[in-house]
Amino acid sequence: MFAPADLTEDGFLGGRLRIAQPKSGYRSAMDAVFLAAACDAHAGQSVLELGCGAGVASLCLGARVAGLVQAGLEVQPRYAALARANAQANTQVLEVFEGDLAQMPADLRARSFDHVIANPPYFIAQSGTPANDREREYALREATPLAHWLDAGLRRLRPEGVMTLIQQADRLADILEGLKGRAGAITVLPIAPRVGRPARRVIVQARKGARAPLVLLAPLIVHGATHHTQDAEDLSDVAREILRDGQKLLISR
């Protein structure tokens, strides 16, 4: 477990959630909130998050949609314990399995879900400067190939189930390759920091077994101004509604 002195308590969804996160380890931010907002789950459905970390995405989803059956898989023991504690602190039910997605616990392999969500590590192995914190490095750098994340998610989906993930924009081709022949009705939402800037992230959503063609949506713009003008939050209206008000991100079809 993390020692209390090694944690901060951070507000998400305008303070509706209070989430404990490590001061120096991997810390979730807006990507997890966007991921949760894009998941079109309804009361009574089941959702699995692969690589749930401290539980931010799952708990943001649970705060928006009551009555879900939620599970998470996390390979790092201290983060798995933290996700359980955060769920309890926010009066939500999140069943957290501890294990590697390449060798899932048998109890999890025996289940299937209506939705799978994931925020896989963004950086490929041996690229860039390693993080000083070992657990942060593991969360950020791809130890398990992205194709394996996609395969694990698709295997856990029920027929016609939906997978939603957020990734760096330069990994889009890898995502589409991993979905080929196994999922369709793919929707791609680019996320750009400002108007006129290239997208840095993409949200990709696909339905298992579907054959409908891909749809590329207009980008979601995170910041309202064309450049940073003041030492204050400058979120666009749509980003503010998602990040602060907990609104749904409408990309499903």
C-alpha cells in the first residue's frame, strides 16, 4: 500500500469525486475523464477497465451512470489496492482484479462484458527518457504490445459489445490494424489542444463483430483560445462540460 504521506487527494468532475493518487507515481488526468465520458454504458450493463490504475476512469463513469457492474484489471499491486480504496471512499462498487492482461486471472477470463475501456501506455518500449519512478514508468511505457491490449479487450467483450480506448494519435494505425476483421462500426474522435493544432490524442470506439464503415469525427478542442493567454483555466465549453460537469461525450452510434 501507499503510505498516506505519499498520496494527494485530487478532485475530479468538479469535485464530485475525491481520488487519492501518488505524489510521484502515475497520476491520471483529463485523458481518463474523456475515456469515461465516451463510454456509452447504461444501468445494468457491465464494464471492464483494462489497466485501471487508481480507478479514475471507472469511478468517473460510475459517477455519471448509476447501476453499472464494474470491474478493473491492474497489474501493479499498490495501484490495485488504491483503486479499491478510492471506490470505497466514493461509495462505488468496483471489483479490482490484480494481474497481467496477457495472463488474466481465471475468474476474469471466465466473464464477458458489455463494454471494455482502456487507456494503454502511450510510449513504446525504449523510447524517450525513462521516468524516475518505477511504477510510473511501467504505467507510461508499453511493456505489453498494444495489439495484446486490443486482443484482450475484444476477448472479454460479449458479441456486439463495445470497446473504447484513448491513445496517442500516432498509434491510430496500430489500433485500426488490431481491430481489423474483429470489430467494426469504428468511430475515431481526434482530441486537439487548441484550434488549428494537430490532434495529440484519439478516442477510438468499436463494436465487436460489426461491419459498418469507419466514421472520423470533427476534433474535440480542449482549450478555447488559440494560444495560452493567462495563468488560468481556459477550457472550451465542451471540454468543461465533460471535465467539470461530468457530461457524456457523444460519439456512439
